[in-house]
Amino acid sequence: MKKLTLLFAAFATPALANEGPFFTIKNPEFMVLVGFILFLALLAYLKVPGLLGGMLDKRAEGIKSDLDEAKALREDAQSILATYERKQKEVQEQADRIVEAAKTEAQNAAAEAKEDLKQSIKRRLAAAEEQIVSAQDSAVKEVRDSAIVVAVAAANDVIASKLSAADGNALIEDAIKDVAAKLH
């Protein structure tokens, strides 16, 4: 198919459309061909294809260096990302440990407060019981003192009504002797 296209292109040139000889100065197509060949020769003489190739090579090297730099930047970014991810993971683990320690400390503090409250309640109950016992003892003493006062008054009334003065003096002397014997 390509050969057939080239064959048609060779026979379908504008030179074949001209009626006169092709290789004359009067033929504009020939002059264009000559100018084009001279232009190509001038480009070859001035080494423009080499310059273009050099420019393309420089551009390719620039693109390659840009790609290498981009690759290096990408690797740096990936290493920085990995570092930050590792640091974020470490910080998260540390935060988890802190939270766990705080929970444990709060539970210990709650247990200690509960124990302190129990001890405080026990002390207050013991103090209240002591106050109750003291009040009870005080009430019993007051009742005894009142009973003694009443008994002494009753005994005094009974003794006074049944005891004579001589018997009273004898009792007093016996009490003095008992006291003197107990003191010596």
C-alpha cells in the first residue's frame, strides 16, 4: 500500500502539470525545487541539523535532570511522609499509654477515696459510739447519784426517826475509829 502511494505521489507532481520542459528557469516549480534544495544545502552547511540535535539533546538532558530531581524530591517526600507517619504512630501510642495510665490512676484514686471514706465512716461511728457510751455512763452516774441522794435522804429520815441521840453518837465514834484505822 505504501509503495502504491509513493508511486502516485511521484507521478502526481506539479511538474507534470506544466506543459513545457521542467528543467528551465522559466518553470516556477523547478525554481522552487532549486530554492528548496539550496535551502536544505545551506542548512546542512551551517550545521543546523546538528544544532537542532544538540538543542534537542540539551532539552532532553534538561527534562531528564528535571525528572531525576522530581524523582529525588518524590523520594524525599516519601521518606518525610514515612517519618511523620512513624512519629504520628509513636505519638498515638504515647497518647494511648497516657490515657491508660490516667484511667488506672483514676481507678486507684477512686479506690483510695472509697477506702478513705470507709475509714472516716468507721472513725465517726467509733466516735459516735464513744459519745453514746459516755452519755450513757454519764446518765447512769447521774441516776446513781440521784439514787444515792434519795437513798441517803431516805436513810437519814429512817435513821433519824428510829435512832436515838446516844446510838447516833456511838455510830459516829465507830466511824471515826474505822477511818483512823484505815488511814494508819
